[in-house]
Amino acid sequence: MNIERVNQIIKNKEILDIYYDDRPIWIQELNNNVARIGFLDGQAEKDVFVEELYEDE
């Protein structure tokens, strides 16, 4: 995924399936090329590079 796509997702109110390491996540905030993500299964938040995120196709 790239930074432009993440910005589109954050601005959009539509629910999308976004993943990190085969686990569903939600993007909490974006700081340059690093996204703070939360896991839908309740695990602790994590900072990851935007390139490591992907959408369900």
C-alpha cells in the first residue's frame, strides 16, 4: 500500500478490509510513512510502515 491510498482510506468513511501480517487492522493515525494501527482482535497498538499494509482483494 502507498501513502496516497492510506490518506484516501483515512478520509473515507467507508469500512474497508485492511490487513497487516494477515490480521485485520484499523488505521488510527498517520505520521509521514508510518501508520499507527490497532488490531481488531484487541492486541496492542503498533507503528508500522505504510508499505506493510494491504487491502483485501
